[in-house]
Amino acid sequence: MTGQPIILVDPSETREILAERLRMQGYAITVASSPVEGAGLALADPPAAVVADLWMPGISGVQLCRLLRAEPATEKVPVILRGPEGDRHSRFWAERAGATAYVGQGRMGDLVRALSDAIAANPATDSFMQLCGEGESDIRDRIAAHLDAALFESVLASEVRALSVCGNFVRLFDLLSQFVARVTSYRWLAVYTEHPQWLGLHAHPAARQRSEEEARRALAPVVATTGGPGTVPLSTVPVLAVEDEDAYADAIGAPPILFPIKLGLEVIGTVALAPREQPHAKDMDLVSIIARELAGPIRIAALVEESQRLATIDSLTGLMNRRAFTASALRELARSQRHGNPFCLLLLDVDHFKTINDRRGHPSGDAVLTGIGRLLGQELRKADFSGRWGGEEFVVALTETTAASGMGGAERIRAAVAAMTVKDADGEPIPITVSIGLTAHREGDTVDSLIKRADQAMYEAKSSGRNRVVLESGEPRPTSASGNRQVA
């Protein structure tokens, strides 16, 4: 390390003592009595390392370090900051500023070791000259510019991190698009996430279709590369579109800027922004910051949505649980009463379910319930909904359906259950039938009154032979001989 050039920035009157001790270690020391002088020397002829006090009048060691890190000529020059021994606050700020090391003042041995390690880890390379023609004012202007940039980056990052409270991707992307539109102008903004697969798009209403096509083309190669098991093609992922005039309807523009959204080492998505003109460096920085800070809010939104989904879904059947079904039925009842629309409710009970569990085992019983849950999901219209009421009971809401139409729908469900194939652990088919009670909405009904009447009708179906549909206070609907199959 003999002869390695070191710039010592020390405004104290004892700086020559420290400089002499470092010269005794074989270093070629240039002393600067102020941070401005030290920065000028370093930028004009980059040294092997810079040693500076953390706290100095006018310009701090943190500001000096940020300047040297940001300038091409000195970005790799090790900077060692000196400050109060054991001061964790000072050590933290030194590390955040990009200092190579922080040593306590008066700790000569620590300083020499830090210099040796830093220079060894950063071999000298051919560097170019970066003269500071404006002297002290130029150095101060540069520091101010870098501090402004750091503050702006901090504000951007804070705005993106604040999206963590959104709770769902829809609101997150809406607020993100509002924020980005205030910072820069663009034709469209897109955010794609892997798990779950979300695709948010902000575009001008007049350019909605064109923007979506561009975004899908830009993101498709990324999805094909990063997509894991279970990832569906991007062309099939539905778009959450935010359309307003904050985005521009330009027909052509610069190619989109893409940055991966990473959580640790895992890529969880991509941010894409289509500038109106050739992208400015600030646009690149903006998209980079968004991508860097967006991983946390996206993961939180996914976890919140998943927890909400699990709170409303029966884990075995995949249908609504009792609480969620009741809430949906209340909304449908209110709508029916407001508009006078018909509404029917079915209560299904698996016939001889205890016998299935006792003779074939509980896994077989679970397979039956899972199969019925899957069947209901396939048989019902999009406007209808169903849930697991409890045990082997299922409940179905048929919206805008009269009692006569409800009987037809219930009969189709009964026949589909009787025809479905579910096998036990030995591969043997399990005969399955259900008894269904049907009731129609009346003025002043509540969910409890509907369930009570449907339960009475279902009990009547059980009592009259099972595997049939009964309308409340009506006669059992006849079934075919094959439909009267009983579980032993």
C-alpha cells in the first residue's frame, strides 16, 4: 500500500498530526482543511481513498460522501468517515451515505485497518479527470443537486410505500396511477403481478384498446420468462382498467420502460410505463423506484385479499361459508324487495351421509362434499350463488327466479348429483343423492324465515322417500325409478 494517495479532509487544527501518522504508515497524504477543498481535490484527481470527519462546518461528511458516490470520477473511491466512538446514530448515517467504513475518532489502529481493507477491495483503475471549474460554488451546487435528488427519491418511495394500506390491488393500482400521472406524462402505465395474476392498466379512454394491446405485447416476454407452475398466459389475464384523461391518447411514442418488481430475490411482477417521447433519465429513475418500492404493498394487498377470501370460503367445498352466504342473501333480499323481483332459495341435504362416513370413512364423505361443491359451481348461473350451510347441508340462491322456474332448476341439480361419480379410497363408486327443499321469497321475508321454510320442505323430502325436490307446503315432485336409488 506504500505511496497510495489519500485525501484527508479535516477542518481541525490537529489535522497535520493525523496526516503525519498516516504518512508513517506509507500513505501519500494530501490534506484539505475544508470539505469543499477535499471534494475539489478528489474530483480533479481521484485518490485511492478519502478520509473525512462525519461532522464538519458547512458541509458534513455525509454530504461529501453522497457527492463523491454520485460523481462518475469518484463513485468507486472508498470513503472512510470518522466520528464519535460508539455513536450508533453517526454510524448509521455514515452507512446510509455510502461510506466504506466508520471509525471512531482517535482510533488510529481502526483507521489504518479500514484504509488497508478498503484499498485492497478496490484496486486502482484508470480514471478520468472531472475538473470543478466553478470552485467552491460549483461543489456546493453539486451537493445541493444530489441532496435534492435524494430527497425527491425519498418522497417518491414514501408515496409508493404508503399504498400498503390499500388492502386490495384495485385500489392500490388506482391510487398508483393517480400519483404517477402527477409526476410524469405517459401514454399508458401497467403493473403485472405473478401470484395472484393481476394486470392493471391506466390509459386514456380513446386509446384503451390500443394501450392494452401494447402493454400485453411488452409484458408477454417477461411473463413467459418468469412465470412458474400455474401461471396462465398473459392473454387470458383480465385487465383492471383505469381510464381517464390523466394518460395521453398519443397514437405513437417511445418504447415502454420495464422494471421487475422484486421481493428479495424473487421477481413478483413488472412495472411498465410508455412515455410520450424519448424517455428522460428521470422517467427511468421513476419507474425504477416504483418497481423497487411496490413489492411490499403488492404482497400486503395479496395477503389481505386472500385472508378475506378465506374468511368467506368453505375450505372443503370452495363455496361460500354460512356467514358469507347470509350476507349475500341479505343483499339479494333487499334488492328483490326494492324492485319486486322473484327470488328462490334451496336447501340441499346429502341422503344417508352418516352411512357414507361410517362405512367408507370420513375421507369418502369429504370427497362427496367436495364433489357437490364443484357441481354447484358448474350448474348455477352467474347470477346465482351457493354455500355450505353446515355439515352435509348446502344452500342455493336463485335470483330473479319464480317458484315454478326454481323447481326446474332444483330438479336439474338433483339429477346432476345423482348422476355424478365419486369414488372412495378403494376406487369404488359412492351412490349419492340429495333431498332438496325449495321456498320462494315473500314480502317481509328474512334470510332466517327463508331458511326455515326451505328446511321444512327439505325435511318433507326426506320423509317422503329422499332424492327428490319439495316446494314448501307442496307435494313431492315424482322422480324416475333410477332417481329413487337409496344409499344403503
